[in-house]
Amino acid sequence: MFLRLGVLLVLFLGCSLSVNGQSIKKLKSEADAFFKHEKYSRALAKYYSVQYRKPDDMGVRTRIGACSYYTNKPEQAKKYLHYVLENDKSPSAETYLYLAKTYQGELNFSEAIKFYKFYLRNIKENHKDRNWVKAEIRRCASGLRLVAKDQLAIVENLGETVNGPGDDFAPMLSPNFGDKIYFSSARPGNRGGLRDEKGLRDEQFGNYKADMFSTQVVNGAWTATSPLNPMLNSARHEVILGFGEGGKLLHYFKGPTLFSGELLVDTFKVDATGPNSGYLNSPMNGEMGDGAPFFVNDSTIIFSSFREGGFGGRDLYITEYSYTGQWSRPLNLGPIINSPYDETTPFLSQDGRTLYFSSNGINSMGGLDVFKSTFDDFKEQWSTPENVGIPINSAADDAYFKLTHDGYKGFFSSDRIDGEGMRDIYVAYFRSPNREQLVAMTPALFSEVRDYKSQKQSGVSVAMETPKSEIGTVSTITSRTYTEDEITEYKFKPLFYNKDEQVLTITNTQELNKIARLLIQYPQLRLVITSNSDGGTPKNFDLYFSLKRGEEVATYLTGHGVKPSSITIKGCGINYPIAKIETESGFNAQALRLNRRIDLDVLNTTGLPIRIKKEEPVVNKRIESKSDDYYRTAIQGLSYKVQVAAIKQMYNGNILKDYPDPMVEMRGEDEYYKYTVGLYQTFSSANELRKDLIRQGVTDAFIVPYVNGVRVNKDDSKIYSAAYPDLLNFLEKTE
């Protein structure tokens, strides 16, 4: 009897151990499968179950450490991996590798180097990782140097309302709204669900395809994201590439993988059959891996490619659309920019000479880092790319870097170890603006320098930067020489409005449509809208109503694709009439009609194959006023005005009535109306007016310099002081 029970007990225990062994083996097999398919969170849960049942399995503990690294748990990763090193007599080489990766991710480069070297000692001489690890050690050495550099920015993750546990990447600035960005994300809820590499549904090992999203600031915070038109997003990958024609066109990528697909363009118009999309007209071939384009303008693209003839890995190329209607053959940017490694996600600044891009070369600190290079017009070559450093760069992949128009912020994506998921969207806040976003050059792009210099008639002249003032850029460079056949002449008339304040008449909108097309074709152009009146109202009302008419014109233009930042509006009221209201013969009704006008001045035409001609209205000599001639002469070159207020409403008070040359102005994108008085050619004269205003109680009055009628700030004045030495007096008194 007892013998029979003993036999049964042995059989039961044997079966139990067998079943338990099979269960552990199955769990570990499932965990390994998830690990292989990079499903690290699911693999981690399985490995935990195995560890609970078999705590002495050091291989499982190593995998828990590896999964912890991949799921952004560096402290847990170090805890498990160090435990293995302390308790396993012969730890796997993988243990050293993931400790090195974890320390590198935390920017502890000294420890990372130590464990990378341990890893090298524990792998064979012909191991496939050996060369990669040696390069990674050099990247850690770069990191040690970069840690010591001053940090020029503060970097923030855009947070969980934007980023999630999925893959968020490729931020794109809105062309029309400064507080809005677009990006791509592979996240739960995307169209198509979980799919394998062949595009078939796979709920176990599949991944989400990237869809296109947008987010913007509301009440000071980034809002929850929203996907773009469902007719654009699909079961394939979609990635926003850029915008064209002032934001009217959307350029995007669609493909089965992120490295091969179609380059498309959409007009945002949706009909019954779907979005109005087509293929992007360019030499880029998405199916062959060309990608990461930056659209400098509608006729220039810089992109990344691993096409034959490069320097290794992905290289950066440029292609330009000529007046003949053809794109140029893509030109490699050369060995200074490109390396045997990958160069990708380019961004060219407003100056046309400063290039940002990402590279995983040996001067990175791990993965892709953001680099910066500037083009020297005299040498006609790029400077050695400089790593922009911490905190923009990390030991992970940092890419898609783009500066905002004012140069104070930069958006990028990174899969750094402190993120929400895989890649996240980050913003860098700079302590001072990046000046390359605040200047324009002649010629506009680095690629035009050689032709520009060869066409100069008197010697070789390098390009000079011109400041970007409050209204845009002002050019002071001699124009590039074009043949008459290359030059297109544009004629613009003033806009006249009737006594019923009808500004957007058929005649005027025809004129504005011509202006809009020109400003969209040449984004570097700037427009000054100067609104005049026939008087008849108090001075503050007269100026305010003048500005409002100018705003109506600006709203029409921005509604037709012109960037608000390209426009400045000035309200001058009755200050500068072209016709006398009172003559020797008495009241002149015709003068009222002539003075109800809005002048349009196109600036920044230097270096472009265009000629602007203003068609001035014909005024009878008998009633002609020279006031407008005086104003036009006075604003040529250097002039000064004194600002008395910057408010969102109409200015009330006697200052505008009691002092000469009152004016109100604003940028097309600004909320504030800036009121000024006086118009002088010397700082001393303007300063006397400022002192008088202070005595009258306007204690915050200050002097504003203008160059050719364009407001410039203090930093820009330093550049202009060489041409206008009187600015040194302004700079001295305002230090």
C-alpha cells in the first residue's frame, strides 16, 4: 500500500516538474520572440514571469536589463545587468553591451567606454559588431568633449498630450501659424492597425504605420493631437515632408516602409473621389530611397539619398528648378558635408548659408546628432560641420531639426532615454535668437554664389548679410546682372478707395492678385502697405482708420497665400497728400479722390530677375502737393522716428495732434499698433524730440531707426553702422 502511494507521489512530482518546465520553456520562447520583433514591453512581461519561476537564470536577467534599456528604464537596466556581472561567473557579452548602451544613453560616457571595451574583449575578432563598437567608443569620446561645452538652449519634451508610447517624429512647422506644428506618428488608433513588413495584419508582432498629425498651442499649452484628413492617412506610412506655394500645397511621403515609397503633393481640396493629390514633380525617387527633403522654396530642394556616386551611407544633395522648366541633376553637397556615414534631415536657414542636418558620423555622441555648417561665399565652400551639442543632441537619434522664423526655438525628434516612448517631439528654447534666421543674403542661396560672382562686372564681390528688421529684410546690395530677356517687369498701381470706404473693389483686387502671385513666387520679397486718407477726422481717428484699411488689404493677401511676416502696414492719414485739398480757387473735390489711396512698395528685389515699376497717378500741376515727395525723400537711407506707444487699440491723446509726422504701423503677424512721431535724418534731432516728449509725460518714448523706411532693431543697427555712421550715436546712447 505504502509502496503504491510512494510510486504515485513520485509520478505526480515528475509530471508537475515536467509541466512546469514546459511552461517556463514556453514563456521564455514567447519572450524571445517578442524581443526579436522589438516588442520590448511585451517581452519584459514574459521575462518577469520566467524570472519569478527561475530566479537563477542569468540569461533572463540580462534580457530584462536589455528590455529595461529599450523601454526607457535606465536605473532598472543597470540594476539587473550589474546583478548579472556580480553573480554570474561567465556573463554573456550581451550584458556588457547593454550596460554600455545604458550609460551612453545617460551621457555617462566614461562608464560607457569602459563597458564597450569589456564587450570587445568578450567577442570574437571577426564578430560583426567589432567595427561598430569601435566607432561607438569614438562617439563617446566626442560626447566627453561636448559635455564640457556651454549649453545654448533649454530642451523640453512636448509632453504626453503630443507624444505617446509609439513613434512620434518628423516635426514640420506650419507655414502660416507660429504656434502650430505637424508631425508623423505610429501609434495605437492609426489607420490600418498592426501590420507586418508585408503590410498584412499581425496583431502579435505587427507595428502601426505612421499617420500625419497636427497640434497647436491653446491657452499656453500644446493641445491633444489630431490626425489629418482620413483620405490622406492610410494603412501605409505617411510622413509630412513640407509645404509649397505659401502653404497651399502639402508635400508628403506614402510607402510600405519608411525608406521606400511615393512622394506626393496634395492641394488640400477634397472632392467626391478623394483628395486632389498627385506625384511630386522633382528628380527625387522615393522608391529608390531618396527622402528627408527640405523645400528651401518652390524651386530648390535639399534632400538625403544613398544613390551611387556618394561618399558612403546617405548623402545630402541639392536640386533646383530653372526658368527653362526643368529640375537640375541632383548635386552632391561634397565631402565636407557628407561622410562615409549617414547625413539626413537637412534644414537651410533664412540666410541661405547656414545648413543644419543630422549625421551618425564619428563626431556624433551616439546615433544621429544635429550638426551645423556655414557656407563661405569667398571660398565657395562649407565650414567643417560642428556638433550643436547638448541638450539638443543626446546619445540617441536626434533629427528633423528646424528653427522657427524668429530664431528663438527649434523643433526636432529624438528617441533619447528619458522620452515617452520610441521617438518623441522636442522643442529647444534658445537664450538668444539664431542670427541666421534674422538676416538675408545676396544672392539668396549658397548655390547661386558662383554665378552671381561671375556676372559681376567689376571684380569679385562676396555676399553681404542684410538685417531682417521688424518687417522683414532690406537689401542694400547691388543687383545681380541679368540680361533683358531674363528680367520680368511688374507694374503696380496705388489702390484707390471711394468715399464709402470700399477698398476691395474689382480693380484693386486684380492688382492685389498680381502682388500675391509675385510674393508667393519669391518668398524673400517684402511688401510695405502705406495707407493714406483725405482727412476730415481727428488725427488719432485718421491714423487708426488708415491702418485698418491697410489691414483689410493685408488680410486679403494672406488669405491668398502670402505670409503675414512678409507684410508691414503703415497708416499715415492725411500727412502726405499728393493733391492739395485747398487751392487758390478754393475747395478741390478731386483731391479727396486722389488722396484716398494705398501705396504698395515691394522691397528686397536685389538679386532677382524682376523689375518693379510703380505707376504713379497723374496729378494736375495746379493741385499737385509735394508732401508725398517729401516723405519719400525723407525715408531714403537712414531716418529716425520716436515711438510713443505700442498698444492693441486706437491711441487717444494729443501727442499725435501736437507733434509732426505721426504714424501708426504694424507687421502683418503682430497684434500691436506702434505709434510714432517725428521724421529726422540725425539721431541728435530725434533725441531732442524724445526729450521733449518725456517732459510732456511720455516717459517711455524711445528712438527707432529706419533704413529705407524699414524699421531696424539695435542688433541690425550695428551692421548698418558701417554704411550709416550716425547709427553709432544711436548705439552709444542706447547701450
